Amino acid sequence: MSLQAETAAPFELVCPAGTPAALRAAVDAGAHAIYCGFNNETNARNFPGLNFSEAEMAKGVDYAHRHGAKVLVAINTFARAGSVEIWQRAVDAAAEAGADALIAADLAVLEHAARHQPGTRLHLSVQAAANTPEAIRFYTETFGVKRVVLPRVLSVEEIARLNREIAVETEVFVFGGLCVMTEGRCALSSHATGKSPNLTGVCSPPDHVAYEENADGTLLARLGGFTIDRFAAGEPAGYPTLCKGQFSAMGKTGYLFEDPVSLNAAALLPALRDAGVTALKIEGRQRGKAYVSSVVRAFRRAVDALARGEPETDLAGELAALAEGGRQTTGAYRKTWR
Amino acid sequence: MTRHRDCGELPPVVALLTKPLPRRPLELILTRLVRQFVERRPELIERLGPTAQVPIAVVPTDLPHAFIVNLDGPRSRIDVVASDQATSAAARIEGPLLILLGLFDGSYDGDAAFFSRDIAIEGATQHVLALRNTLEEADLTPAEFAGLSGNLAEIVNRRTAEALGLARRLLGAPAADIRATPEHGR
């Protein structure tokens, strides 16, 4: 049975939580489902002070269920040879906590979940970068995956085409950090710091990040000793990620892959519904309760308005202050840059 | 370090009036309160991890005083120093007092405050992040920090929220996005 079918809304709204407090904030703001992870390397948001112990996960699931919301546990890094037990334990602990689904990408993790926790729904993480019918069919036929989180590089038309060829639910990002790489295979952070979101769960690990503000107010952002961006006095800043850093090439310096900007696809909700999308995902497990509460409330309003047949919602003004670099984009969904 | 926006800055007269205040009594009171708080919430020190042994400077840009925070269990302490002497810390977070208070109680999102340059961080970024995330989980209210409970706690929290809301409106700080609600049981 689809999770979405139980919500009586055109979409299931899947919202981030990096702490139990953020989980409660998301539930209270109207999330249909909350995704979160354990406080170890099984989780692609493995940042200091963030995430859930096993006991906190069980309490979080209980809080969500008492308020009619689901909890999806992200065990979405790639298991390290020789240490697979950590990932296996995470799968078992999530199932014991009563999680409604596991979000995984690694074959070994999916295999363990399918074999040992057959009663727990499996979602394919965006980290698996599955964006073809053939790849998606492999995961559904092999592991019984029920939903695929699509990479943030597809246009709405491509999503519609894909949905016509597959028999599982799809979930797409609609707000927050915009990863423009082939997720799960990006090596930029590894190149600069030796750590990556794919294995250790951290993109731009904070112990490799340094900020320096000059006397004139210019802010320099460094990652692993590389200066990756420079912001003039008063200019909005962004995350210290290489994909949004500035590069010099062929005599020009500028943003090569993507500007410091956040995804906001609120205006595309009708098109995403028509494209057959089941669930909308808000990025930001590293963000605070204030972000979670504001963004979830805004998108829940938009989803409910769509259910009532009201015209498309533009949340750009309302959410601008929460966006990276103070700017928002519809990203690849409207692929005007192609 | 320079500030680039006057978002929520206290009027200069506040710095002028608070400059002569003796720091030692404030230091003793804050240290006592923070030790009682971490004793009540030991799980927060666990969440803080190695950062518990690291001094972090919290520097309100609109006050002449800075706070060096150590959250090392029963040895926790807060040292109050002159702003320009907050150099012994491993990491430093600075911004207007109202913005910093909003980060402590979760009313403001730390990343958004960084994007907008309302706050600045320097030094060991991982410790600032760990502290921020731990405070997010703390659902810190003025009454809880002061060790109050019952009706008195509700009154203190409500009055403080009203006063902060008024100050934010008068001084042009962003509106608070969220307040901890009673149903947020742990």
C-alpha cells in the first residue's frame, strides 16, 4: 500500500530531522513523513552533534506515530568492506524502532534489509543515483524496493517519462540544498579532504572547513586548505561545498557547476503531480528547528492548496531568507540552461 | 572582524551602560546555572561529544563583553571577558545579541543566519557546528536554564518571549520562526 494513499493529499510530504527536537517540529508543522538517521557513518548527514541514538530513534518513531506521521530512516552510505556490521545493525535497529521505511543505496545494506527485515518497506536513496528504468527495475526486482528517490538532475518531462516506464513510487526533492552531481558517486569532497558523503557520511567535513573574514569584510571560505569561495562584505554566503565553489579556467573565474543557491520547486507542484510523483522531499537534516518548521509549514500549505484545486503556490518570497546565498532556483526541473 | 548588517543590533547606549559592569558576579551566576543545567540534561553533553572539552567564544557584537563557554560536565563554566580578549577559544561565533539568543533557543536557523552574514564564525568549525546542533536539541528556554518549573517557568518563558519579540521588532531583527511548545515532551 502506498504511504501517500493514507494521507489523502496529492503528495506525501517527506521532511528532514537532524535531531529529535527537529523531528517533533516537523511533525507539529504538518509533515506526513520524517526522514532521519543514526549518529554514525551509516548516515549521509554524519555531522557533529547531529542525528539519533537508537533510543532516540525509538522515541522519535513513537512521537511521529502518535501524531499520524511516518518515520523513514536513512541508512544511505555505502558499507565499508570489513565493517558491514555497523550498517546491518542500523537496519535492524531502525526496524526494531518501528520505522515505516528504510532509505538505502548500498547493495549489501539493501540485501540485509530485504533478507532480515522483510516487513520493513525499502526506499532507494538518491545516493544510488538510479535514474533509468533498467536500474530502477533491478532494485525493485532484486530487493523489493517500493520507492525511488530521484537524483536532482532530471527535468519534469524526464520524470514523467520515467514514471510511465516503472512500477514503483518516485520521490523528488522540492526544497533546500541542491546537489548537482551524480549522487553517491561524487568525489569532490574526497579529493579535497579525504572524506565523502558516500562512505563516511560527510560532504565538506566541518573539521576541514575554515572561514576567515578580512578587515574589509570579505569572507573567505576554505575547504581542506583550498580557498573555494570569496564573498564581498554583506554579500550572502553559501555552504563550503566544492560543487558551489568558484574555479578559474580558461582565463575566467566563476561558479563552474552551480551557484550558491537553494532549490525551490513549489511552483512546479502541479507539474510534478501530473508527472506521477508520489512524494516531495525537503532537504535539510543539518538545519535547525526554525528552518524545518517554516519550510514544512509552507509546503504543507501548498500541498493542501493543490488538493483543493487552488492555483499553484509561489513560496519564493516566504522562504528566501532560509535559502543558501539568499537565492532560489527550480534547478534541473526547468532545464533552461541546457 | 567587521559586521556588515545592523540587523537587530542593540543601540550603542547599551554597550556604553554595560561596559563598567563587573564581570565576575555575572560569571559566577552563569557558571552556576550552566552546571545545574548540564547536570539535569547529561544527554546533551553526550551529544556534544569531544566539543565538551573545547572552549568556544560567543561574542555579541553590540556588547563590550564576550562569553567563553566550556560545557565539560561538572567542570562546565562560562568566563566573561572583554570582547577583544576572547582569543583563547578554539572557535568563535559572533553576531548581535538578539540573533545569538535566537540561535540558542532555536528561534533562528543557524545556517540562514550564516548565509545572511548576520553571524560570523571563525576557528574550528566542527565545534561551532556541534554546539549549534546540541543547542537545537536542547529546546532551551529561559526558565529551564534558570532551573524553574511549573507556573513560574511558564510566566518567565512567556514574558521573555514577549520582551524578545518586542526588541526584535523595534530593532529590525528577523521575526522568530519557532518557539518550543509544551507538547514537545522529551
